[in-house]
Amino acid sequence: MKLFKKIVDIQTWAEKIHKKGEDIALVPTMGCFHKGHLSLMQKGKELCNHVVVSLFVNPTQFGKNEDFNSYPENIKKDIKLAKTIDVSAIFLADKKEIYPEKFQTYVELTHLPSYLCGRTRQGHFKGVTTIITKLFNIIKPDKAIFGSKDFQQVQIIRQMTYDLNYNIEIIECPTVREDDNLAMSSRNIYLTSEQRKSALSLSRALKKAKKMIVKEKNLNGDSIKNEIERYINSFPFTEIDYIALCDPETLRNVINIKKSVLFALAIKIGKTRLIDNIIINPAK
Ligand code: PAF
């Protein structure tokens, strides 16, 4: 497994791979790997000759009051874990390499970032689309792999790939969960054992919303959200950022459910902000 720290080095390597007629799957990450990340790498192995994992805690996607300075890091362990999947390369650049002093170009979508997480995390998706654009330009992957837990992120990257004519296939992989259904996240390690119990409110709310829509035939978005709000508030430490029922493509709010909807949540448990989501088809 190769470890690249300089843009020019990974660029040269990726060009050589492509000249040989082999393809590359990119798995962009911010490190602190868990089984979710490993499943993305595994998918990359299935689909392409080479998997490149980028490991960069991207400062431009964190707001001023967010956890950039405390974001969990464990590079040595990450490198060991990536080796177990036999990825071809890790791209581990530092902040100066990615954002040199004279850097001044950002990539931003006009619509999709104004919903869900983008409402409270101002500028977050601008940071995400900028770093992903840079990674796409540097590595020129054939496929790029993302997890469904960040559903809005995947939609935004798909749209950006289309808008900017990248010849890159965006692959979405299912959320990997702990045994008790908590969605895996690098941020879960911030939770105390009491908060960890309250964190289960997210996955349980998804199940509850599905039951209301599919079994109980409640197709009114507002009434579902109100009930879920009461449910989440019944757990200690929870503070609701948003509860959304929306069109999976446009992310616009849905009041009368007629076809598949995205049910998405962002809940703060103490200081830790967690997200989760599910697509619910009212017919099944
Ligand atoms: O999902 C993440 O970890 C990040 O947003 C990403 C896609 C690696 C961009 O920094």
C-alpha cells in the first residue's frame, strides 16, 4: 500500500494506473475509520482495480463553533485498517498542501445545500464540494464511493458531478450500524454511556416513522414529524436540529406522502450532533 502526502506524487501514480488501462475507486474520508469506512473501501475493491482512500480532516467544511479542533484522529490505526482491505493507496495531505496560502476558489451549489444540514451548518457543503472537486481533479477516479448516512452529501456530490461534467460514477453504500442499530459515526466516541442510550432515539425514530407511514397509513408529513418530535424529546440529552420528510431528489419538504420519501434527522445528544435517515416507500 502506497502512502502519498504530495499532490504531484499521487497525480503521477494515478496517471500511470490509468495509462495501464486500470481503474480507480476513490473513498474520500476524514479518517478515524470504523466499519462504515471499511465497507466503502470493500465496495471499491469489488468495483475497481485500485482503491485510493483520501484521509483529510477538511477545515473548510467545519463552522466556527463546530468540532474541527477536536475531530477524532487516529492515523496509525487508520493506516493499519486500510491495509487489511488491501487498498492501493492512501492520500494523506496536510492543510498547506490542499489549501496553500493563496488559495481562493470554492465550489458551491445553489439549491440542494439550503435544506436539512445546510440550514444549520452554513457553508458546510461549500467546504465538502470544494474538497471533493479538488480530489476529483487530483486523482481523476473512475468511481467515488460515499455512505448513505450522509444522504444530502451524496445528493449534492451527484448533482455537482453532473453539473461539472465529471466522468465519475458516484456509488452510494448503505449505512453500517452497531448491533443496537446506532449508525456508525466517528463522532459516536464523544458520547458518554448515558448519552449513548439517548443516541438510539435516532434509529428508533426511523423505525417509528416507517411504521406510521407503511403500517398505520399516516401520510401526513406534519403529523408524523410532530409525533417523532415528541418521541425524540422524551429521551434525555436530546436537542432537535431538524426532523424532515422530503423528496429524496430535490430535498423539498413533503406534506402529503404519495411516493417514496426521505425521512431524515439531525439530533444533538449533549454536544454531539448525530444524523440518520431512511427512504420510506408508503406502498411497502
Ligand atoms: O463524509 C465525510 O467524511 C466528508 O464530508 C468527506 C466526504 C470526506 C469530505 O471531506
